[in-house]
Amino acid sequence: MKISITPLALALLATGLVSANAARAAEFDPNQHIGGDWGGWRSDLANDGVQFKLGHFSQTAHNTSGGDSHETAYADQFFLGGYFDLDKLWGWRGAEFKVEITNRNGELINNKANIPTLLQSQQIYGRGTVTRLTQFSLTQRLFDDHLSIKAGRLYPDADFFALSCNFQHLTFCSGGSSNNISSSWYGSPLSAWGGVVSFTPDHQWFFKVGGYDTNPETLSKNQGLKLGTSGDDSGTLMAAEVEFKPDYGNGIDGDYKIGATRNSSNRTRVYDVTGLPTSLTDNAAVVQNTDNAFYFNFEQQVTSNGAGGGLRLFASMIRADQDVATVGEVLAVGGFWKGFLPSRPDDRIGLAFGRNAVSDKLTDAQRLYDRTLPAGATPIGVQHYEYPIELNYNIAAYRGIEIMPSIQYIRHPGGYADADSATILGLQVSLDF
């Protein structure tokens, strides 16, 4: 079935837009938006159950070392999102509706300068230069918000493996690095038909389970703003997660998540029937009908200045299915400090270290390939680990405007020990209208 959103429907939806990360409607704060309260109109809408957000997010990158040449690349995203509190609007208690539309454009420095990284240096880039329906969902909360049921077109990183993203490199942004959990994990700006059930006994512990359609047509640029997805369904991605959110008072809190996924789609292994890399031979490929992954994502506030600032540390890991994933593991640790300079209480400094690993099975297949080469043949490079580091400083320039210069250093790009290290200067600009 093919269903598209008409321009009239889009116009109606655009009257109530909200942030992509808002779980529920919060009190409208005009100090977070360039346009303020629009003469009180936005506050009135929020009181009536309608909030909206229009944003623009861009990342520029320039490599001063690494790659074939010095290049500059620019990528950006326009975001239109909406939130409707159906209790306030229609008296439908505990219900909310979300719609989100995303448009991405631009280039990737890793491609433009030919830097063979495993994960990209501009996390906003990806999924094609096209406008997409990123979310179209209905949530119903029951039993004093202890049980939540959400269904519609969803992206899994809204509910699973979802924590802060305060860096430009993809390794340190869970919304993008989560795509390496499975090739059928259709993260933002994509969306797929699915549902999520969440149960919380005390609003500190959360138990979640979700399922998502893995139709590969979701990746097509032709999907665009369609509600339905053409083609036959190929399987289901199931996700389960346990989350613990302790609050110790005085601004000291944490967020700890452990999860696992299982994908029922057919996947081709990275090695063929002889144990050699599938991409390098004409031998028969090996197909398996499931893949599994494990992850954790931790955050902890360490210090607090009593005004929403202080030092927050994080650590995350993705362990993908080694038989089918090219990137078998993504590991990140770091922290960010809001109000690092007392004279700039809304600014933030961040530092993070990562290790991205090629699948163990692919590395073994590459070694075998080199050992069995005919005399005089050229061996391939064997991939292991790449190590990205990022230091940035986010400037709260004006209400709704943030500017973040950064520097990235990537050792062993692509996991190749003999690859030149890359140094990349970045500039991220976030506009919230």
C-alpha cells in the first residue's frame, strides 16, 4: 500500500510542531527560541495543547591533515516537528500525537577528502538529500503514566539507545552511531512502521520493548513523505531495553540503559563459504536469517552549579553481530561541562574519545585472503581499530542560537594501521526558531 501526505495535510500539521526529543509537552520557554513568544501566541497554543518547532542545524568540516587533499564540506538539516496534547485538545486523557519532517542536504568531508573512516565526521550527514517523514505517531499513557504504548511511523533511536548528542563526530552521537546496531535499524531521519511499549513502576526504572518493520524500501529517496512503504516486508527488528534514571537531588542525576536487538531479516555474512571476504570473491555468499546486537549507554551528572550546569560524563558501547556487520563495535567515553566558564553559564565544553572496531570475522577473513594470495599478488589492508577524539566548545550566542567550533583527531582511519591520521576542524550551528 502506498500512502502519501498531501500538501493540505502538511499545512494542517504545521500548525502544531514540537521538538524531536520531547517525550511530553513541557511549558513553553520563549528564551529557547529566536522568535521568542511571538506576542504570546506560542504560549497560548501550548496552553491549548499545541507546541511546534522549526529548526536548522548545520555542520561544516575542513581537514587540515589526512585524506588525499585539503577540503571543506558543509551539511545541514531543516527540521519541522509537531506535538499535540490530545487531552487538552479533545479531552482524550493520556494521549499525544507527534509529527516530524526532516530535510537533509550537503556533503561529507570523509567522502570529499577521501578519508576512509568507519564512522563519519559530520553526524548530521546521511540517508540522502531528501525530505522525509521522520515520525507520525500516537502515544497513549495509562495507569497514571506507568504504562505507555506508542505506534505509528517511528525511529528507534527516539526510544532506545537515546541520550545526549553534544558532538559533531558520529561516534559520540547516539542518534547516529545507533545505526551500527543493525543495517535494519532505521534511525532518524528515517522512520518505519512500529510500536513501543514502556512500563515504569516508579518513574526511575523503565522497561521497554519495541518492534519495527525492516522493509529496505524505507531507505529509498522515493519514500519521502509517504506513510506507507512499497514492496514486500522483509522482517522485523525487535528491541528490548532496561533503563534506570536515579535522581540524587541538587541537580545530580543519571541515566543508564542496557539493551539488545534481534533482526529477523536475511543478512549476508562478511565472509563467503571459503572464509574469504564476501566483497572480494565470486564464491557463494553465506546468508543468515537473524542478527543480534547488544548495547549500553550511560550518563552521570558529577557536579552541579544549581542552575542546570556542571560536569556530565558518559560512556556507550555497541556490539553488533560480528558475522554480518562491517563495524562490529563502537565504543565512546567522554564528558561535557555546561557553565565551565562562570562568566558564560550557558556555554558548554566537551571532550570525547572513541574506538571503532571492524568486525572480528571480517578481520579474520582479510587475514586469510592475504595468506592465500598467489605469489606476486598485492595483499589487501587488514582493518582493526580507528580512534576518534573530539574537543569542542558550544557557545550560547543568543536565544535559540548555538555555535560550536570543534577539532577532531582520527588515528588509523578505517581501521588501517598505515593510514594517515586525520585532523578535522568543525563548526556546528544550531538555530531554533
